[in-house]
Amino acid sequence: MLAAFIPSFPQPQLPRRSGIARLLGGLASACLALSLAVSLAAAPAHADDKPEVTKAKLGYIALTDFAPLAIAKEKGLFAKYGMPDVEVLKQASWGAVRDNLELGSGNGGIDGAHILTPMPYAMSLGLVTKGNKPCPMYILARLNYNNQAISVAAKYMETGVNKDASLFRPWIDAAKKKGAKPLTFAMTFPTGTHNMWIRYWLAAGGIDPDVDVATIVIPPPQMVANMRVGNMDAFCVGEPWGQQLINQRIGYTAVQTQEIWKDHPEKSFAMRKDWVDAHPIATKALMKAVMEAQIWCDNPKNADEMSKILASKNWINCNIEDILPRLKGETNYGDGVRKPKSGEFMKFWRDHASFPYKSHDKWFLAEMRRWGYFPGGVEYDKVIDGVNRADLWKECAKAIGQEAMIPASDSRGVETFFDGVTFDPADPEAYLAKLKIKNIDGKKGAKK
């Protein structure tokens, strides 16, 4: 029973506009082990915490990192907190997530979603919305760290293109010399994490993503099919699609994103601001359910069951073999490189994976500025404070007996990337100043 488990973590031996970073896995801290020893049953919904409503519509994209929403539904956690009528609805693309959030459930849309972390900011600022009308959003929790992949077509395997994107340079130059179509790189949404990862990776290898290559938007579940017919040379997306590409022998993994930025933030749980403001108790009920689900997802003993649930037709609809290996940190890159105990796995709760660090959101805003979305600048702290609800996360953590998991600061501090570049959230403009490849004024044609 969910309320009774105490996880034991193994010791690792880690469209409307046209991004990247690396990482490794980690091990659970003594603090985490102690906090998870608290019974999850210690936080039942009390009568005075009765939600204003029992229903909410939450969207998700078919990706492994939406797992906490599926588990919260499958294990009855939404019902536990007085929200038995929550619907978790599959969306066709990140563009559809945006559109349905703009509509809201009252107009046939959704109230919240499993979402790319930068999207709530882009929507709140009206950067990617219909008529550029702001759709105010709140980020309530992070859903996971790690486990996105940059995949490359099989024809490049002999070139050895890997974490060093500069190995693509001969192909890029040859295409230019012939006047041929430029190499094409796919991501999932312009102001999304995958665009940021693939851009960071290319730029670190001396390749300008706005000048040297073409970028296109493809929904995550369609990536493998599009690679099969030759519509792109590489793509960045979350699992299980990187593993599925390898299982179908269409391409290989050049780099996993946790190799670019260790324990990087990935998806978030976000909701419309007006819904949250109108339903504060229901919001916290949803958050508690999702947070408990994250703890369940992070227990290695649950990996097989979780993979079976996620792979079902009700959710992702794929083979279990496309999900389970990388969920366990068993990484086959598809080019003969295997890391069966690499420790490069997705984290849902440990190492503060659920906490929405404001410093992480600041990096995403800085990268959006890097690629032309804020040519006039951006008031980082003001924008983040209007979207990021770390305060609600802390309140809910206390309510479910996880106070020990509340970090001392809303900042994780200075972050270091695989190319040696550091990001100090205290001075994001200094970070941008030291980057050689950028498009801050948006004049290179990045925004589409």
C-alpha cells in the first residue's frame, strides 16, 4: 500500500518559435531517506480541508516524465485528498497543451498540465499565445530531473557524433557548399526545454542553431516516425522516444541531457492562475496527490509496475521495453556504448527534484533571452515571483510530512554545464555576456 512504503535507493556506482545542457545521475541523501521514512498516511484530507471542487482537468503529453499524474490517478491519490473526479487527458502536442490551457476547462480546455518548464512563463507573458494575449499561469511543482535525449540518425553513427556537436561541422559545411538543404534538428516547442537543450549542445560545439542548421517543431510521439522517413537529422525529446528509436534501429543517442547539466529541471506541474486563485484548497489537494505520487515513482521497487502502467494504451501506448531500461538507469546509446549501471536516471523526488527552484526558472528565462525572446531585457525576479509558487510547494510538503525535503533556499546556487560554463542566478546577464553564440536581439531569424 502506498502509505506504508519506505523507499530504499541504490547507491549509484547519473509552434511558434525555434535550445541545450548535460548531466549525470545522483544518490539519495540521508535527509531524503529520513524524510521518506515518514508514513504517507500521515496526511489524510481533513474535513476542514475539503476542496472547493472535486474535479479538475489536467493535460499530459505521452512522455515518461508525466508519470506522477498517471500514478496519482491510478493509485487513488487524487481521491485521497477529496478530488475523485480529476481527469488526466492526453494531448496531441505541446501546442495543443498551450491552446487548451488558454481555453480553460469551462470552454472545453484544461485547467493544468504536465508541461515544459519555460512554457508557463511564455504563456504568462503572451509570447506564444493567441494574439499574444497573456494567459497567466502558476508553476506548482517540478515533476522530474533528467532523462531527455538528443538522438541522431543512424547514418551519422560512423562519424561518432556524440556529446561533441562539433562533429557535425563537416556535414553542415558540405551542405552549405552544395547549396543543399541544411541539416534539420527537431525539438518539441520553441519556448520549451528541448529547444534549450539542443541549442545549448549545438552552441557548445561551435554551431549556431539560427545560422548553421534548420530547426523544426515535432510533437514528441511523432519524433521516431519522422526520423524513420528522413525528416530530420537529429532531435531532442523526452523518453520513451529516444529508447524507442534505438529499439527500432533508426538512430542512436548522442547525449543524454543529464550529461549536459547534472540533475537539470525538466517538466513542471502547472495550472492556470485564475483556477488556482479560485480554488486554493483544491489546488493544494492536487499538489499533495502529485507529490505523493512522485515519492512512489522514485522508489526503484516500483519501476516495473510503473513501466507497465505507463506503457498501457490508457497512457503512453508503447512497449514496456521502450520505458523500463532508462527508467532504471540502464542506458544503451544504440551505438555500441552501454552503461547498464550508469546512474543516469530520471528523478521524481530525491535530491529535491520536485521543488520548483526559482534559480532554475531564471536559467530558462536567460536562455529565452539568449535566443531572442527578450531583446529589450526581462525583469527576472519579478516575472518569476509572479509564476513560481514555491511557497505553496513548501506548505504542501509540510502537510504530507515531508518538511525535511524543503530546501534552505529557493536557489540551488551556481550551476555548471558540461562545457565548463557556469550560471550564477544572482547575475544572469553576466552569464549571457560570456556566451559566444547567441541571438539576443532576435535578428538571426530564430523566432518562427
